[in-house]
Amino acid sequence: MTPTSPLLEAVALSKRYEDGLLAVDAVSFAVAPGEIYAMLGGNGAGKSTTIHLFLDLIRPTSGSARIAGVSVQEEPLRAKAEVAYVAENVELYGELTALQNVEFFARLAGHRPSAGELAAALRRVGLEDEAHRRRLKTFSKGMRQKTGLAVAILKGAPALILDEPTSGLDPRAAWELGRLLVGLRDEGRAILMSTHDVFRAKQLADRVGIMSRGRLVAEWTRAELLAQDLEELYLRWVEAPGAATGEASGGDGSSAGETARTEVA
Amino acid sequence: MATLSGRGGPSWRIVARRELLDIVVSPKFAWTFAVSATLILLAFWVGARGFLLEQRRHEAARAADLRQMRGVTDWLEVSPLVSLPPQPLETLVAGVANDIGRNATVEGRGAIATTGSRYASEPVAALLRVLDLEFVFRVVLGLFAVLLGYDAVCGERARGTLRLCFAGGLERASFLGGKIVGALAGLTLPLLVPIGLGALLFRLAGVPMAALDWARLALVLLAGLLYLATLLALSTWISALVRQPAHAFFLALSAWVLLVLVTPRAAVSLAAHRSPVLSRDAIAAERARLQTEIWARDRATFRDRVEGILGPGSIGGHDPQQRMAEVNRFIEEQSSERERRLGELERSLLERREAQQKTQRRLAFGLARVSPAACFTLAAAELAGTSLALEDELRAQLARYQEELGRFQMAKSGGRRSGGGMRLRIAIDDGEPEAPKPIDPAELPAFRWQSPNLLPALSRSAGDLALLLAFPLVFYAAAFVTFQRYDLR
Amino acid sequence: MFGTLVHRELRGILASPRFVATFAVCSLLVLLALASGTVQYHAFQREQASLSALTDQQLAEQTRWFALRPRALRAADPLQVVASGVHLDTGRYSVVHPREPVTLRQAVYEDDAILAVFRDLDLGFVLQVVVTLYALLLTHDAVSGERESGVLRLVLAHPVPRWKVLSAKVAGNLLGLGVPLLVPLLLGWLALLLVGVPLGGRDGLRFALVLAAGLLLFAFFVVFGLMISCLTRRPAISFLVALAVWIGMVLVLPRLGLLLAGEMVPVPTAAEMDSERAGIEREMLGKEEAATSARWVARRREVMAQPELARQAYEDEKLWGWMQEDETARQEALTAIDAFGARLEERVRNLRRRQERLALGLAAWTPPAAFRTVSVAVASTDVELGARYTGAIEAYREEVRRFLLAQDPAAGAFTVRVENGQNAVRRGDEGTKPLDLSGLPRFAPPAVSLGALLREALAPLSLLLAGSLAAFGVATLAFARYDAR
């Protein structure tokens, strides 16, 4: 492990719902600055739940999540200042333009960027100038994802959490996103991303954690992975879809399965 | 719907069945059905109790009127207070039944003034308004019809099932037709249950319903179902016009607000005043003016004549009874002549008023009929017997009763009638004062309200019923046309 | 931070097509309602004026004092444009004569039943029914919609406390929806002034009060819609709940109030009263008859106690006194029966008033009803309208009665008396000159005290405010625990 203290840290994080389902079971990991950590797992493995625990969208049954040393559960506002979030299926505000959206979220983060800075951020993520003044509802999924990333970049937080960032993107868009993430990592940010895209994980991640049924069942560094076939490892450590605890939802990510859980609860 | 034989064969039936199932198992349906059923049953129950209460009041009022006639000795001093008895259906379709004056004090002749509107004497009821079946259909069920139809097309598109439906070679017409049939069935068939129960409840509560009344009720309900079909058709059309369900919903709801809540009121409110009608006050004023004129002249004539009959220099030897009889005859002749002239004037003014009213109604209601809700309200009131025709009918029957009363009074008093002229107290001092016998109120002819025939009401409401049939057809046709060019993706 | 949130909320509202649609429809309806009210107001004014002229003409033609039947007319009030209340259901005038009871006759809806078919479109209706529906439509998915789209997660991932997010939503919605509502209202006010509806000065204050109540009602529904949004997860559910609440509060409860009050406070029907009265009558007269019989028995004995020859004389002497006694006793019994009847009527009157108050009260605890209470109270078209006028007219009748008595104590009548064998004719004195009416008192409609109106409006306005605050409180609590995923 790197000698610098981790920016994102899960300490025996557990979440049990009212109906008894153990969505996250004593998960512990850490992400250091300048590192991309990929959480791999099937639907319902607990990836999104873990992320939601980091963002104080739900409270853990036990354990804690820490961002830049600050406990998310005890000081949520301070912790949130240190992390930027890119959700899956980024919607943002449909009636507002791309510029208006990023400006709003930047202000929410406490910054007052100039028009130039906003445009620069949008350009950095690959949105051309003529798209800046169009309303979000006219954007394709890829463009919306990029805008979401621009929001995250403008926040200027040291940590970055992405939930299934490449799902639904065509190969080119996914590759561009990967490039951006690598750039951000080289700037020194700690990046936590959940995905079930094995290839992208192999391509981008410095470390990979495999989640299955709420538990972190395996964790390898890039070096350790080079020698092995990640796919084979995945299939070995992750149960077949039918036996998984999550519902067989059609590829839209584990969040759907977990969300369905809470509705029952 | 029977003309829906698409080239795609029976596939519309499949769509219809699925639509029906979809609707019936949805939480939206459960909730709207619960509310509708409750309100329908409530309307019937409230209606029954209201009717029985009104009936008791009506009978008590008649008894009280008869009682206060006791001890009266002169038939000419008796002016019965008659009132329109409660109609079984007026608690289900209020119409104008609570607004018009239902009572009248009738004299042997003269103008009849109706008073005693229910809302005028019970302002709380006027402010809070009644929960009748017409309201439940027009407002609540209408809203539900809109809710059921607004995402017929765009909802399926949003869910992605539209593409799937047409992937298998379904005809557009079949799809839409099936959706329509299914939605109509889902909306109307379940409603038959609370309606049937409610009607049964109504009868069991003790409301006397003749076969004619049941026929009227059935027709009102038919009009209601046509109205619901109209709103369903409109919202289905809107769902084919717009792509996003949220927008379709908003548009459909706005249409509901404008058509159901606003247009009828606005149309009548604004148009009624543009078509002036001679007011009853003006007619009364004209009549009073003529009456004063004639009266002044008649008074002079009367004095001279009576002096001639009874004064010095008159024919001696006639007994007082005969002379009195002659005075009576003269008074009656004068009164009749006066009444005839006044009656003529009033009749011509009333005719003018009626003609103006017809024009006014045509303008105001014509404008209002843009809204299917207005067509429904008008048709329902007409069929239930609580439309404006009720007022006209009441006046006509009161006039007939007045004739009857006048004849009765003339027979009893030797040729005189009460009302419309001088009150003459003629005392005959004939030695031994003979105590006059009190009248027997039971002899007085009673006012019997004849429930009007169904046929005239049917013909008056035929136009509205036709419109209620045409509206859904037009909207569905529009929906078909719009759907032909709908982007299915 | 707060400003940023509010600013974005406003932007989102103003840019959405449904806001534009709402604004258009509501403006149209406000102006339409005011137009309709104005037409009604002018028509009422005209009718009252012509009735007044007719009355004056009829009075001038009279030649006998007690044949005078002046009319007391209800005044046209400019606030009737805004909230017609029971104005169109209440009689327009009453005939004033010492021997006739005061009853308001010929209400507008009674006379022109065509207007009653669909009833009235006044501003109060638009505010109470339409504007509230749109308030719910626009806010019911403010929170649940953002949850469904996912943007709520993103906002909450920022270092901003939840209560701020919610408050900003409330403030943004109130501003973004309330201010545009103000535009057609103020424009309408201006238009009313231009077409000659006197809404300045004190009446202007009353109008402002009604508008304020309307805006408060609107604010309540905005906050309430947001509250529902915080209590539900999906906009579709939010909407159904909001619609259910709207139907219940605005359409159904007022009518149910009447129904329930009728059940809870049953007023005896006239039939029941009559039978009660008849029973008492029978009882009392029966007692009186029995007493009379007893007295006659005693009297018989008295007479028999006299020596036989003196009995007739004794009876003749006593007879008159005895008949007086009997008459007095009978009168007493009749007086008692009348008193009982009066008490019975009083009881029924009180019961009816209790029922009325209950009906209004049951419905009045909902904000739409509170608004209606304020608007009709301020416009003086509440359920007491008839009673107020009746009271004032009765006082006027007393004035007229005293005036008439001062003029001519004898009510003239034309009598003919034919006497047996004498052929004499007598005539009553009827006079032929028109009367000098300059001294006849004129009816002044009951005055509207602004202070009294304010006092009446205070409770419902407080209810509206309290309701909004309560909804805000619930929304804040719900949002604090809201699952934004």
C-alpha cells in the first residue's frame, strides 16, 4: 500500500435492511490519492449500496465510511465537501442548459467559476462549444455522462466516486471517459468506481475489488492482475446470475435491484 | 366500436382484453373505483333521505295551510298556499329544482307569484351545494375518465411497449381500437355495480319510483356514460398528440378544467346578459300601471251604479237580498272586465318574455354546448325533470289550478272570485244576525301536480344526447387520424 | 448557497412548458371570472335601479297612507364581483308594510333560473378550485420527480444541509408560482376600476383582503404539494395522492359537511312540530275543559243551595261573572298554548342555526373552505346576508309604521252598508289626493364595518397560515429522512 493516508476508506461497512437482507457485509477497503479503485460485481452485489453509504444517502448498520479522514456518518457536510459524485444515468436538470447546470453545481460546491472556466470544463470532457447552450434534455446519454463528469471536475474535490460510469456508452465514448479518468487520477485524485465492465476495469483500475453478495471477496493490484485472466477470476469469485441475491434486472445496474429492495422495506 | 374490423383481424380484441386487465389490476384503478363507488352510493343515499325529508315537509305544509283555514267563514278569504311536491329524481339531478320558487299563494284570479326557493331560504345549502349524482358523474368520474386515457398512447411509448406491439404486425387501427374498447369497458363496466346497488338502495329507502321514473334514471345514466366516453376519447386523442406522458396529462387536465368547470358557467354568465329578457318586475309594473288606470275609472262607475241600485230614488219594494245580488253581479262584471283587459296585457307581455327567453337560452346554452359537460348537465336535468322546463310547467299548472279555484269560488259565493281587485266587505243587516257557518277546507280543490310526460323531455334533450354521441366519435376519429402519423419509437 | 438553490428552482420553473401553460390558463380564467362578475354586478345594479324607480312610481300613485307598500332593496356591492357567495340566491328586496312580515323575495337565481343551471363563475371559484389544482400539479413532483430522475442524489452529494435544500424549494416555488399569479390579479383589479366597478378606498381594502386570502390559499397548496412530494417516492404516486386530497378538500368535503350536519343535528320537521303543538294543545284545552266542568258542577251546587224561588234570580245575577271567568280561563289556556308554540319555534330556529354552523364548521377546517369563509365574509355575501338585511328591514319597517301612524290613524276602507228598510248607503273615506311622501323614511342598507370584517377574517386566515406552516414542518421532517436513491 502507498504510504500516504487513504482518501476514501470503508471500515467494516455493513448495511442490513428492515426485511433482513444484508446488502453490505463488513466491507473494508481504502483508496489512496492518485489511484483508481474499481469495484466489480454482479447485480445486487452491493456496489451501489456501498457508494450510497459513502454519500450519506443511507446510514450503515455498523462500521463507517471516511472521506479524507472525516467520518461521513458523523460529519456529513464536511465529508461531502471532499468528494465529487457521478451517478449512473446522469439526468441533471433537463430544462437548464449545460452551462447553467455546471454553474449551479459549482456554486453548490462553494465556487464561483467564471464563464470561461465553465466552458473550459465542458470542453475538457469533450463537449463542443455549440452544445454548451443546449438544454440537457436534448443530450444523448454519452453527452449527459460527460456533463456529469464536468460537474465533478469543477467541484475540485480530492476524491471522486463514479457509479457504473461506462454502462450504456458506446466503445468510443467509454474509451474517452476512461482517458479522462486516467487524467484525473494523474492529477492526484482518489477515484472509486463501480462497474461490471470487466475489460474497462482491467484497463483503468490500479486496484480491483470483487464484490459478491455484499462481501468484498477478493482484491488485487494491477501487477497481480497482469498475470491472470481477470474474466476467469471474476467468474470464479462471483456467483452465476441465477444464484445471486439481486433480481435478474435487465442490465441496468445493481441499483435497480437494491432500490426494489427498499420499496419492499 | 362495432365498426372496428381492421384488416388485422381479431387482434384488436387481444389488445382490448389486455388493456382491460391492465386497468383493472392497476393501483390507479383500485383507488379511483373506490372513490367513485363511495360517492355514487353516497349520492343515492343522500338523495333518498333528502327526498323523504322534503316529502314530509311538503305534507306538513299542506296540513298547516288547511289548518289555518279553519274557522274562516267566507270562501273568498281563502287563498290556498300550494307548492310543488318533491320529485323523486330531483335529489339525484338537482338542476334548477332548488333555485326556482316552489310555492304560490293562489287567489281566484290575478297574477300568480312563486316564492320559496330552497336555496333562498337555506343559504347554507346554497353556499355548500349538494352532492348529487350529476355532480359525481360530471366532475369526479369525468376526472377519472381523463386519468384513464391520457397515457393510452404516449404511456406505452414511454414504457417501450408500443414498439413491441407493432413489432408483430399489428394494425394501427386495431391497436387504437383495442385500447379504446378496453378503456371504455374498464371505466364503465365496474361502475355498473355501485350504480345498480345505489338504485336498489334508493328504492329500498322508500322513494316511490314509477316505471317512468326508472326510465328517466336509466336515460340520465346513459347520458352520463356517453359523457364519460367523450372525456375518455378526448384524453386518448391528447395522448396521441403529445409524446411525453407528463405533458399529455397536463394538457388533458387543463382541457378538463376548461371544459367541465369553466366553459358552461362562463358561456351562460356572459351570454345570458347580452340577450335581454323582459323581467317579471317590468311586466308587473306595466300591469300595475294599467290596473291603476282602470281602477280609478271603475271606482267612479261603481259609486254611481251602487247609488243607483241602493240609494234614494231606487226602485222601491225590492228586498235587500235581491238588491245585494244585483250589486254582486255588477261587481263581478266589473272585475271580470278588468281582469280580462289586464290578462290580455299580461299575456302579450308574457309571450314577448317567452320569446326573448327562448332566444336567450338558445344563445347561452348554444355557446355552453361547446363543452360536453354542459350537454350532459342539460340533458340530465331535462330527463330528470329539473330543467328550466320545470319552472314553465309549474306556472302552467298553477294557472290551470287558478281556473279551477276561480270556478269553485264563483259557485260557492254566488258569482264572485277573490283576488285582483277591491276587497269588498258587504254586510247585510237583516235583523237577527245570522252567525255565518265556517267553511270546510276539505271541500277546497287540491292542487295536484301532474308529473310531465317523458316524451317532451326526451325531444328537448335529444339534441344534447346526439351531441354526446357525436363528441366521442369525433374525438376518436381525430385520435385515429393523429395516430396514423405517430412516431412509434 | 440558499440563493443559488432558489435561483435554480426559479429557472427550472420558468423554463418549463407546464408553467407557461398554467400561467396562460390561470390568467385567462382570472380575467374571465372578473368579466363574468362585472357583467353580473352591472346587471344587478340595473335591475335594482329599475325596481327602485318602479317602487317610487307606485308610491306616488297611492292615495291612502296604509296602502303604501314601499320596498327595501338590497344594495349592489362591488365585492360581489369577486365572491358571489349566497348573493345570487338571496332575495333582492322585501316589501315593507306594518301588517306584513319581512321576507326577501326574488333572488337572481329565482328570477333568472337560466343563470342557476351552471351557476356562477367568480374569482373566488377560480382561486379555490382551479388555481389550487394547478398548484398541486406543479409541485407534486418537485421532490419525487428529482428523485426519480436522479438529480436529487447529486444535489445531496454536495455539502448543503437538507433543510436548506427543501426551504429553497419552497421559497423558489412560492416565488416562481405566486408572483405570476399576482400579475393577472392586479391587472384584473385595474381593469375592474376602468370599467366602473368602484374598488377603491375601503372597498379596495376589502378586495386586497380577498386577494391576500387567495394567495395564502395558493401558498398552502404549493407547500402541501411539496409535502406530498416528500412523502412519496414516485411522481405517479405523488400525483394520485395530491389529486385525492384535492378532490376531497375542494369538491367533496364541503358538501359532506352539509350532509353530516344534517345527521348530527336533526331539525324537527314542521310535521313533528305540529304534532307536538297539537298534543300540547289537546292537553291544555282538555285540562281547561275539565276545570270548567268542575266549576260548573260547583256552580250548580251553589245554585241548588239557594231557596227554590230565588234560584233563577241568583243564576241570572251570577251568569255574567261566571261567563267572564270561563272566558278568562280559556284565554289563559290559549295564551299558554301560543307561548308554547313560540318557544317551539325558537327551539327549531336555534337548532337550525346550530346545524348551519356545524355544516359550515365541519367543512371550514380545510384551507379551501377557510378561504371561502374569508372571501364571502369580506364580500358580505356569507350565509348571514339574508338575516342581516331582514333585521335592518324590520327596523326600517318600525320606522315606517311610526311614520304612517303619525299621518293617519284610520286605515280607510270602502264599505257599503245596506240597512233594512232605510236604503241608506254609507261610504268609507278614501281620499283622492296624492300623498306628500317627502317625510317617508328611506331605507339604508346595513353598513359594512371594516373592523368587523377583519375580525371575522382573522381566524380563517390564521388557519391558512397555520396549515402552510404545518405542511412545511411535515415536509421538512419527511425530507430529512427521504430516501433519495
